[in-house]
Amino acid sequence: MSLERIDKILSHEGFGTRKDVKRLLRFSSVTVNGTQITAPDFHCDVDNDEICVDGKVLSLQHNIYLMMNKPQDVVCANKDGLHDTVFSLLDEQYKSGFALGKLHLIGRLDIDTEGLLIFTTDGKLTHKLISPKSNCPKKYFVRLSKSIDEKEYAEYETELKKGIHIAREDNEDEADCLPAEIQFTEKNDEVFLTIVEGKYHQVKRMFKALGNCVVFLKRVSINELSLDKNLLPGQYREMTDSEVSLLIHNL
């Protein structure tokens, strides 16, 4: 059930500002399941209620969930004077308002980072996933400038598991990170790292603290949702209900 105020719904459906909608409710016929509605703060179940304006049934767009494989060299912002943005990669149908609000990002990725990026209109889901209390795991594929030998494997694993200290960078203070999990691969310069925070340049700063440098970074999963391997950089698609469930499972 998705409950929203009738004035917010009508405003996003193109009936004007909240002030315009208030006037509409007073002087036009707005019904919910056949009942006349005049109060702008009346709450509707967007998934199940039938909303009519002057006898015409509104076809409401429910919450939107998009999965994108973010490419490098685009920024996670609505507008940017210097670079293309991830929103510029979307078709026009996703660039306007919906019944439940405007499309926004759940978290961000740096301009040089690739991988899983989620767009949604679901503010409650976003709040749940980005809340510090959720400890939502995010997994990254990392390529390093220096190979790791067997002795360093144990050192990396120990330091990351106990929570590594990262130095100040730009305007961000030094910080102690929460425990992270590293997975080694067959290649000595490639690993997977799972973190539960989203500090500024966190993964890069963590490996810098270990005496190494990240040369390629890609987010491959958020919680239990993995990036669709069929999506090329810059491509996206709508998510299934089961994929949305994977985002919040056990949080």
C-alpha cells in the first residue's frame, strides 16, 4: 500500500501547483472510489484507489525502480555544467514527475566509478537503504595498482575486518571505517570489497591506507541485488518486484 496526499498526486499528474490543486478540489469534481474529495490532505492508496477528475479516471504511474550500469565520466546529479549526468542517459518518459514524486538516486557513485546505480520515486525505500542504521552492504570490484602477495592477503583482511582508519581528503575529515569484507580473486591485483557505509571516496581511501591505489572501481551489488550482467555501461532497465525485494531483504 502506497499512501499519498491527494494534492501531491494531482500536482504530479499535471494539475498545477499545490495551490492550483486546492482550488481544483473546491470547484471541480474530484472523487476517490466514487466519494467526493475536497480536503487536500486526504490520503489515497495509489496502488488500489480509483481517482477521478471531472469523471475521468486517472491512470497513475506507481513507484518507478530502475537499475543502471553507470559508465565512467558521467556524474550522479540532475544537472552539471561540465559533465553529462546519469539523468541525461534516461529516456524522456523518466524525466518528468510521477504520482509518487520525481525520480531520484539511491546513493551515488564517483565520476570515475562504474556499476550498479538505482533510480526510484520511492522515498521510503531510499531512506531505509541510506540510513546509517541499516548497514546496507555494497560490494565493489576493485583493480589495484600494485599486486598483493600472500603476506599482504592476511594483513589486508585483518585491517579491513577490524575497521581501517582513513586519512583526511579534500574537505572530508579522517575517519574510522566500520568492518569491511575483502574477497581475493585469481588475479593478485583484483579483489572484491564489501562495505556498509558510503563515506567520501571511501573505497579509494581504504586501499590508500593499506599502501595501495585503486585504478578501477565498479559497484556490483547492493544488499542482495546484483547488477544485471547483460547491461552495458550506460544501459538501464526497470526492475522486477523480486529485485526490489532483494534490495531490502534482511535490513
